[in-house]
Amino acid sequence: MTHIAINSTELDENFFEEDFLLNIRGIEKTFSNRKQIFQKIMEYVFTCKNFQENAHKNYPRNEVIYYQDVNARALLKKLKHLIDNLNHEGVAVQMQIINAKQCLTTHFEKFLRVLGTNAESVHRLKQTISLDETEIKTIYDKIFKISTHLTYKSTSKEAIRNAMSFFRKLLLKFPADHSNSDDRAPVNADVDIKFITVRKLVEKATEAVDTLIAEKLKQIMILTYDHFIKPLSLMLLLTKRYYTPRPFAMTDQEYNMFKVHHSNTRRKRIIELLTYWVDLRPNDFTVNSDLLALLVIFLESIFKFDKEHACKKDFLELYRKVEKLIEKSKEVTKKELIRPPKQIRRPHTMDILRPNVTAFRKLRYTADVLRNGLASDSRKSSISNNKSSFINDENDFNRSHTRMRATSLMKTPSSFITSRKITSYDAEGMLLTWNTEEIAKQLTLIDLKMFKKIQINQLMIKRWTKPAYHKECKEIVDAIHRFNSMSFWVQYVIISSHNSYQRFAFLNKFIAIAVECLKMHNYASSHSIFTALLRLKNTNLWKLTNKDEDNWKDLEEVFNSATFFQDMENVLRNRSPPAVPSVPFFTNRFFRLQDNVSFLIRLEGNRKYLKCVQLAQLAEYSLLIKKFQSKSYDYHKDHEMYTFFKKGYKNNIDIDLESESAEEILRSMIIQLTNEDHCIN
């Protein structure tokens, strides 16, 4: 049976010419081996490059729409002054300019609504407002049209001249709309892209001139492509951009100059893009064998067809990184399939050892464990996997910190534990004796290790909330489960204590641990412990020392603020690594930006444009994740404490911390304990 390497489900056909797609289908029907299919596709791309008539021409200028931030006070004062003057024109003039004047009035009122102000307060405005070039062009055209109907004695001429001059200066900051050659870099650095088509995005991200906008588009294209193109389509588009023909009727001297200033620069940028892709989203290649295979075949084609560039440092560095991706591939057959031929001279890289796979077996709690509880069975072991949920918005967070709720997180299978026995520890006996700072260090090492495993693709298109992607999103789901189970465990340890003195000791101990984690910039554990303790605050179990009262106020200031998410974003943007962000922050940000949101908009006929501003926000949060995955703490690992806080804390307790009913069980235990204490008193 023929194996189709690229089919309709893996390729966006609207991004390619019909002839190209027909030849791709012909290749798939002719060859049955995936490697052969990719090789023939690459040969076809190279041999047919000279038939690309428009390979060196830019796509139409109207496929990108720019915007800029304008001083709101200056803008509205000009419009208000103009509209007031036009209202004093004679009846004959008013009849001729009524439609154009109404358009100006509509824009003026719209700007007031956006800024949340009124016409009388315009002179006090200090902020800016974003205007795209179509809005500015529309206003300018209407003002020009009005000027043609005014008489030479009109009192509005001065206002018209001032307004036209103001908007003409704004238009001049944008690249010219009559020549594609001027579309390489805006004149003003304040100008940015608001809407752009996918093919124009690829063009500008790979253009020869290196600009700030090109860097931003590189981030959008690689980090957020999930919303507008499939990975194989993106790889093929970059391949076609790499192999471009020699311009017609060029002398050798002219062609050498062309290569230096255009062709080679574009190829260099494409290699940089692929390196950026491999560095920031390696999981895309390790889970998608077709994508990794196509990348390897493309690099092999450069060895074969573009020997001049194959020896350059940036290309060789990319090749080494791709070899490491091959070694990380999970299936041996997949690795052998895409390994380059031996006769090709490749950079030498060190072999990477494949990690051992740990066997898993199901955990089943016995009646004895349920009866005896934490204290009597503290030496038995069972390590359970996670099953819990997460926070989706600020209202849910402020309503109840004790659990991260999932809107569409699927049910997971029953719990698993490793077949290797790990000694369980007596929480009551050890937590109070262990050094608080050392506990915080071990929690920080565990949390950072889990955070570093989170992949960007798991957060795009809300994959972590969808059952179909649950296996692919294991790392982010594990981090979510870790947050919940740790929070539930803290509650359980306190409320299952033997007496009020022990509860008092545990309560103050956990506050001290959370504060130490906060000092180490471990927002994950400190936030998780805080959500647990918040549930107990308004009960008669809440008894703190004076010192811990101050510590609790510090925790509340960080985690119980009405503007928690915005405050945390400011902290993370200004914080240098190492640090461990709180998982709810990123699940909340990515969920809100992507929930019921389309990143495509139709502006001209059937042409679809990408919303660059919203995609840029997703890219910024993705880079924020990578920022804190880049550096580690230099703390020493205490094996006993590390093992306990990694998995052992969940062992041998009489409730399942991963069950959906864990929160309700703990709530009932708190109520019951509170009522008992009230009766005793």
C-alpha cells in the first residue's frame, strides 16, 4: 500500500500553484517510500525554479496594512476644529459636503469612544491612539474632497489646510503604496503591521533587508503558525523561497552582485528562520516525523545543489541541531528512515544516549490504607500520576484559589505508579524538622525541571484543553496536575493533623515555605501553597504567629490581588532568570487570547489577512516561557527531600489527590473539623 507523505490533510493547498500541487500528487503516486517522495519533491522544486517568473517580485503592496500610534490630543483637536468650522458654512456648501462631513464626524465620535472621553475633554488627553493606513487615507481623502467644494471666501480653508497637512505627514510615514520595491522597510520605526496575508508574511520575514519588522514577523511566523498554516506547508514555502532562479539577461558580474545583496541574503535568513524554529519549537519535529524528514531532505539538497552555502557556519550549526533532533526521535525506525546517506560529509556530532523507559503499573488503594491513613502507613509507597484542572480566567481565580479549574480538560486514565519502590516518608515527622529554606530549594528544582519541559505547541490553539492532544501535551498537563495535587496535599496535611497544636505548626511551616519560594522567585510552589492556605483562612483553624501574619500579608499582596495576572506579567517581564513562573498565569493568558478568537479577517473580497497585533501577543508570551526555560538554579539536590516532594508526598493518604472529587472531600473535611472545634469550644 502506498504511503502518502503529503496529502490534503497535511498541506494547505491554497498557498501553492495548481501546477505545483499536480506534480506533488504525481510524485506520491509514482513512489511508495516516504524518503523517495521527499527527495523527488525537493528535486522538482530545484529543477523548476527557473520557471518561476515572479520569484524575485514582491507580492502586491495591499497585502499588508500598517498602523502607527498617533497623539490623540493633536488628532482630535484637528478634527474637532475642522468639523466646527464646516458647520458654519452656507447651505449650498453644506449640501455638497454633507456626506464627507458626516464621515469625519463618525470617525471623530469613534475615536472618542475608543479613548473613553468626550469632545470637551480633548485638550486634556495624554495618551495615543492606533490608526491604520486605511483609516488615515480615508480621512485624508474626505478632507480633500471637502476642499474642492469650498469657495475662495470660505472661513474653513485654514482648518482644511492644517488638517490636510497633519494627515499627509502621517501617510508619509508608511511605505509607498504604488511601488512594491519600497515595501521593504517603513520610513518610521513607530510604524508596525496590523494586517498581513500569509504569503506576504513569509515574504517579509525572509526579505533581504534586515529590519525590526522582519524580526517581529519571524517570531509570529514560527511561534504562532498553528493558527494559519500547517507545518509541512510552511516548510515547503520556505524551500521554494530558498531555491530562486537566476534573473533573466544578467551578466556574470551583475549576477554576482545580485547574489551578494539579494539571493544569498535571503537564503541566509531562511536558514536563520529554520534554526529559530528548531531552537524554540523542537517538539514540532520530534512528534511529526514527516516534518523532520522533509527538513533533513531539504538540508541534504543544499549539500547537493548549493555547495557554496553548505560550508557556511550558520548552515553547519543548523545541521548539527537537526542531527540531535533525529537522535531524540522516539521510534528507531523513524530515525533510520530519515538518517542522511553515509556518502555525504556531515559535521561530526556526539551520539546522544537514549533514556531508559520506566515501566508503569496501576495504583489501587486498599481498604487498609484507607482506614489507617497517613500516619500509620507512612512507610508504604505508591506514586500516582496526575488528574486535575486549571484556571481559565481572573474571575474563577479570585472566586476560588484552591483549584485550577479546567473548562475542557479531558478525563485521564486511572492513576499509575512506577514499578520501582520508593520509600514513603512521614510528613508529620519530617516536614517540621526539615530546614525551610532547603525545602524551598528542592521544590524550586522540581518545579523548574517540569516547567522546562513545557513546549510552545502545547499552548497554541488551546491544545492542552482538547482530549485529542492530551498525549502530545503531557508536559503542560503534568505541570497543571502538579499545581493542584500540591495544593490539595497542603490542605490535607493541615486538616488531618492529630491536634490543634500540630495544625498550628504545619500552617505556619507552609507559610514559611511559600515565603522562601517567593524569595527564590519560585512562583509555582508559592502560588500553589497559597491557594491551599486561602481555603483555611476564614475558619477557626487559622492561627498564625505575628511573624507569619506579616508573611501572609506579603503572599496576599502577590497572589490575592484583583490585578494578579497583570501584576504577574509585569514581574515576569522585568525579572531575569532563573525563576519559575506560576502555571495558572500562562494557561490564563493563552486561553484568553485564543478562546473563541479568529486570527484571520476578510478585508478585500475573499482575501484573508492575519491579525498581526494579536498574534504578536501570543509570540511575546511564548518568548516569555523560553526566557525562563533558559537558565537553571545552582542549588544542590537533596535526594531524600527531592524524592519526597517530587512524588512521595502523595503516597499513602486516605484520599486520592488526583480524583475529581478531591476538592469536595477536602471541603467537607474542613467543615467537619471546624464544626467539631466549635462544639468543643
